[in-house]
Amino acid sequence: MRKVLIIGPSFFYFNRSIADAFEALGWETQIVSFDEPVHPFHLKNKILHKFSPHKEKLKEKSRRLFNVSIQNRFDLFNPELVFIYNGDILEPDTIRYFKTRAKVAIWMLDGLSRHPRSEALAPLVDAYFCFEQDDVETLHRKGIFAHFLPQACDISIYHPLDVEKDIDILFVGALYGYPKRIEYLKAVVDHFQDKKIEIYGVYKPIYKNPLKWLFREKRAIYKNKNISPEEVNRLYSRAKICLNIHHEQSTNGANPKVFEIAGAGAFQLVDGNPYIESLFPNKEIGFFYSSDELIQLIERNLLQDTDQQAHQAYTQVIKKHTFRERMERVLKVLHENCG
């Protein structure tokens, strides 16, 4: 059986979703996860990373140890393919070591601007897949050939549930360090004070500022915690409207929530960009470009039946935007590039 070694950040379920897709295509898999910003991100390293004046040295030591370890794991498993998700922790020499006996591909979880270390690996691998369409052009201008590969939906996790829609407005996602999201959500919370709104994601982490954490406001709305993908799926099914707000760096791509909300059979409002608009040209989801537009869309869609729109988006996602479909694309590109 053909073997693939999957290396990626410890970010919920993504490594497992990739592995499941490869296994469905007949591959034997092994997963090696790494923590960010320091591996392993246990209590000692969390304290060192917060208080040490030598954070970069700590990260460098962490990377060095991981690269030695992953080369040993590679030797033991002896894969035909190494598939890397982001890969900031890997050194160029490690990529070269992999390539002595295997094909190597990288798939970006975010835009290049957030991962310069991974971008530096692009010229070394057999195939480099970008999160943003614009990043493909950026690399092409530098003489580096790359491919656009959007995020996907794990349909074993995200699927419709027959439950009561008892949440008017829902948002699930990271908040700390995301000022754009906080600005939009604050406008929604202030305007829809008579609606049931639930917002999940760490907003004011205790380890950053214990006083702000202790005196945080509107706790019934801002849950200030992360939840499992299975819980997220259930919340999507309970929500009349799911909000999806991209990070500032995303201008021509789609975050995983675009596909996950649709895969759950829920209706979403998302900040629009050319790529997402091309996916859903028939109003299967709603697009907004300002806080005022978002509020108007919420008001309108709370009064309407959005089930048909949500079903159309769901149908499109399960046909074209699953992890299996993405890994089939990866293997096709590798075959074309490397034979």
C-alpha cells in the first residue's frame, strides 16, 4: 500500500480529515502534529514563551528538535509522499531530506503574508498549494509555480441535524487578535439586543490579561471559549443565521467556515470577495461589505425562510468541496508534475 506522512499544526481536526481522505483513496497514513508557536506547547513552554526575552531562540530550539525528530519518523515510516499543512516549523534541509526518497507537497491554511517561513519552502517542494488565489500570482511573479487549493468540508463532522433553530445569530471562530471580526460582531450585538446571539471563540484570554478576563462583559453572548467541531456542527444546525467573517489577510479565498457552515446545511452571511462570490452566484449565501450591510441582511433574513438557499449551498459543497476532492486534486497535480 502507498504511504503518506502527514505533517501539520495541532489545529482541531484538519490533519485527521486529510488522513481520512487519503485513506479513502487507498493510502496508508501517519500523522505528525506540531504545536504553534512553540513545540511542544506544554505549560513550561507556555510560560517561557510569555515571559522570556528570548522568544526567537526558544522557537529556534523547538524547530531544531522537531526537525531531527521528524526526519527519524520519516526514516521509520518510509513514505512515498510527505504532505505538509502549513509547515512553518520545517527547515529547508528537512524538505531536501524528504525529497531524497519521497514527493513533497505543502498546502497552506492561511495566506502567505502570515507564514513567511512556509513561503520560503515553496521553491523546494514538488507542489505548493495556496489558500488565496492572489498568493498564486504573487509566487508566479517570483518565478515559483504554485496552485490554488481552497479549504474544504469534512462531511463526517459537518452535516445537517434535525434540531430546533433556537439561536437567531451565531458566530464561531477566533476573536483575540481579529479586530475586523470584533468590530462587526460588536455592531451586531449592539443593534440586535432583542435577539438570541451566541458568539464562541476566545475573546479575552486569561493568560493575556487576567483582569480583562475577569471583568469581561456580556458573558451570555460572548462565551469566550473554544468548542469541538462536533459541538460547532450542532450549533450551526440550531442557528437561523451563521456569521462568517474572514481575517484581514484574506482578500480572494475562503476560510474553512465557508464550506463547513454550508456542509452543516445552515444559512450564512459572509464578508464577500471575488472567489467566494464565484462559488455562490445564485444567492445561496449572503454577502456583506460593511457593518450597515450586515445589519440589513440580518434583519431581512430573520424574516425569511432561508432553507432553500442553505440546501443549495449544502448540495454544492458535498459535491465539490470535500477533503477527498481536495486530495484527489493534490495527487493529480503531483502526477502531472512528477510522473
